[in-house]
Amino acid sequence: MATSQQLVADQFFRIDRSHGEPRIHLGGTFWKVGAVHHLAADRTLSADRFGRRSVTPPGSLIRRTGHGDSWPGDLCASKPTVSVVGIQSRLTPELDMQAGWAGCEGGYDRLRDVLRPDDGTSPFSASAIVSGGRDRFPAMPADTLFAVLDGATAIRWLPEVRIPVVVALIDRSSADESAAMTVLQRRSIGEPVAVAGLGWRAIAGIEALAFEARI
């Protein structure tokens, strides 16, 4: 459940109408219906993950992507549908970076608040940070619909990934060309897709190509 200031995950009992204005009975507390911005059921969420978190208001980056109005519902997500694969010791500090969209309402968004990675205890998560530096294919959460492979360490697993949408991030300043070769080899057995048709345009300094792979 999301209010203007808190996210609450607990057992839902009923809508209480015994004291005038309807109230939501959640855990050991009652909340006026008018104060609740979003309420969602998750029958798979275990009680050991119940708890509360503070609401992070959406900044300019989130608003620019059209998620400003749906933000309370987005925050209530409890399944990691995005997996970011890479070197964890580098990815974890980057979660505290802030980004914004010039000319849009709102301040900066912290990447951690956008991705909301699963920490193993929180009831609210939308992504998972997965190590790609091991000798075996990294296991991604079963609910993953979108995977980001960050750098050569993660991109080497591209032929093994069976996720609907995969983005491979290649650092062109790196002397290691193995990541680019892995992507091109995978592309050779796929069908080209126009990047413009994806509703996204690469900004200055970024090159992009897209293709649909046959599994």
C-alpha cells in the first residue's frame, strides 16, 4: 500500500465501515481510504518481508518517462522484473548516482530509487543486481522481463540469456573487443530491427543497433 509518505506491506483484512469514513485494515493499523494512493494484493509475498518504507517522490527523470502519475503503484512492486548483470562491486556504488532531465519538472532521481533493487528483505523491489563475473551463467529472477548486460564481463553470457528484452552496454573506450564480437555474432542469426521503431532515440555520443534473435 502507498500513501503520500509511506509504503506499507502487511496482511490485508478488510474495509472497515464501522466508524463513518471507510478505513483499510492492514496489519495492526487502520488507514482512511482517502489517504491511500495505491493498494495492491500480492499473495506470494511472505510475512518475513512485511514492513514499511518511506515514499521517494518522483524527480524529473521519472516524470519524463511518464511514470510520475503511476509512481505510487510502481513503488508497490514486489517482483524484480529487471535484472542488471555486471560487476557488483562497481554497480552497487553507482546506484547512489543521481540523474535528471533538463527542462522537466522535479529534481534529480537517485538510480537506486528508480531501480529499487531487491536487498533480500524489503517487500518492495523492481530489479535485481546480478553478478556476471563468475564461471557459470548467472541466475536471474524468474520474473525478469528486461535484462541489462553491463560490459564485457556480462555480455559474454548473451548467447545464454532467454529474457524477452536484453540490452547490452558496450564501452567503446575499452581495448577489449570481445563484447562487441559477442553481440555481432548473436546479431548474425537474428533479424535487424530499426532503433527508431522502438520509440527511443540514441543521444549524442551513443551508438545503437537492435535485432530480434531466434531462440
